[in-house]
Amino acid sequence: MQNATLDAARANLRAQDETVSQANADWRPSIGVQGIQSFSQVYPIDGHGINRRTHGHTTGSTAQITQNIYKGGATDATIGQAESNVFSGKAGLFSTEQQVLFNAVTAHADVIAKQDIVKYLQDDVSFYKTLLEHTQARFDVGEVGRTDVETALSKYEGAKGNLSTAIGDLEAAKARYTQI
């Protein structure tokens, strides 16, 4: 299972780690090569009937190798800065990992709590259903009035509504946990 937040933090650390190699490149030689080639043809036209065609071409190339010996400490400072950024990135990644782990544990605990609430409310619905049935039976024999039956029905319906809400909360908690 992958986590986008962790993947992004790890990619950021890899990018920061690459800057150390780039900073070390100042100690390595650099090579530059340049070439040029030209070709020319001349067709003189003069009034004396002498038409002589001439050709010319030139080719040249240069190569240059440069080696950094000392830049006033700039290379060492750049390398040190890049290494410090990597250490900082590692600490940031550790912090991100801890935050993701904390979020996952919190989301898991939330799912467990919501499951327990749903179980409790299912028992509550069962209790109020039994209460409604008993109240209806007592009404049928004339022990209680219609108001008592309606009160029991109201409590039963309220318990069913609470259960539906709790089931929705449980599904939302499961979705948050899956997302992390």
C-alpha cells in the first residue's frame, strides 16, 4: 500500500541528494570543443573574357579543458550547503513519516470507536424495539394509553435514526483510514 505524502517526501529527498553530486561536479574538469568549417566559391565576371572560378575552404577546431583548482572556497561551501540540505531533508522525511503514522493510528482508532458505537446503538435499537412491543402488548390489554405507545415508538425511531447516523460515521472513518 502506498502513501502519496510519503512518496512525495521521498522524491524530494532524492532531489536534494542529487544536489550533492552537482556541487561535487565543480571539482571535476570540464571540456569544451568548438569547430568551424567554411566553403566558398568565387565566379568572377569581368569584361575581358577571363572567367576563372576559384574554390576555398577552411576548417578549424578548438578544444578547451578547464580544471577548477580554487574558487575562493565556493565549491566547498556549495558542497557543505548541499549536504546540510540533505540532512535537513532526512529530518523532514522522518517528521513526515511520523505524521503519517500518527494519522494512520488515529484513523484506525477512530474506526474501532465508531464500530463500538454502532454495536452499542444496534443494542439500543433492539432494546427499544422490545420496549415498543411490550408497550403495544400492554396497550392491547388496556394497561397503558396510546401516548405510551407513541412515546415508545418515538424512542425506537430515534434509536434507528441514531444508528443510521453512526453507520454513516463509521463508513466515513473507514474511508479516511483507507485514504491514509
